[in-house]
Amino acid sequence: MSWSSNEFYEGKLIADESVKSHLLKDLSNISKRDSECEIDDENLSQCPLFLIDTTGYDMPEISCDDENSRGNEGEVALVSIHVQELIENYGVSIDQIGVITPYNMQVQLLRQKLLNKYPTLEIKSVDGFQGREKEVIIISMVRSNLHGEVGFLSDSRRINVAITRARRHLCIICNVQTVSHDPFIKRLIDYMLENAHVRSAFELID
């Protein structure tokens, strides 16, 4: 992802020509039935960057009284929708998908929702994916509040690890208004808004 190269390595980290343009459509198991797999004017198999914005939708973060961890049940639902879309409409296999979130509480909520249907789906914290990659990475950023508090999201190293785990398709799910209070995250979101296919939670949840 060119954003990481520019943000952390002054643009000196350049992907090899053999991998920098890889898309889901280049995988042998991906459906080629484009007419049946369209999301508006974009096809996920040809979409390396995807942003789902929950701003304005009632998807507040939740927390436990006895710990600092956070969860977001609305984002859990959106992760489930995106995973289902990739698997059922595009033929992406479960082992090609990874779900990452910075909060252990969200890891547990995601596992409770998804593992019954997709028992081998990997859902882990950022540290759990250190040094590994997947064809698809879906990131749930969790934080959604009126005060612009982002917590762990301000850890630039961890966020860089998360977004660079994806080989062909990166989906970020977040409340753009909340997370953009952090200057580092705002630069990432601005890049996504300019370069990714952007959807609102209003478009995806009835």
C-alpha cells in the first residue's frame, strides 16, 4: 500500500512489479461472473481498497466496566456482511480472509458472531497477525464516540501492521468522524477517501 510507504518510509518502500497490482480477480478461485457480482459501479474482485463508514449510523462503541477494552456490535454486523459477500458472491475461500481489530473485546464479539458459520475464519488482534498476510484483510476499528477518543488506534506501528497484512483487498470499517480526530488516522482515512471505494453503513444495513 503506497500510503504506508510514504507515511513510514518516505516513499522508499516500493512493491515489486510482480505483486503491486495484484487483485482478487487474478486468483483462480474467484468468480468471473462480473455482471452478477457488482456492488454499484465497483466490483470487489477489482477493488483493492474498500472503506465502510459508520458515521451517522447508530453504532456506538461499548466497553466493560472492569477493563479498557472496547467492542462495537454494529461493526461486527458489517464485518459479517462483507465476509459473506466475498465468500458467497465472489468465491473467496475462508482461509484467504483475515479479520483484524485492535481490541480483544471486539475479537471475542466477532468470533461469537462468525465462527459458527465460518469455523476456520481467522479473527485476531493486530499482534496476532504480525508477520503474516492474507489475500483479504478486514479491519474493524471499533471506536465510535462523540468525543473523538481513539485509544489504541493512535499507535501508528500497530495500525501500519494491520493495513499491510492484505495482499489483494483491504477493507476498513470505522466511524470516519470519530477516528479522524487523530492526525495519524486522519491521514490514512483521507487516503482511503481519495483512493478506495467508499460505502456508508446506511447502504449496507436495512
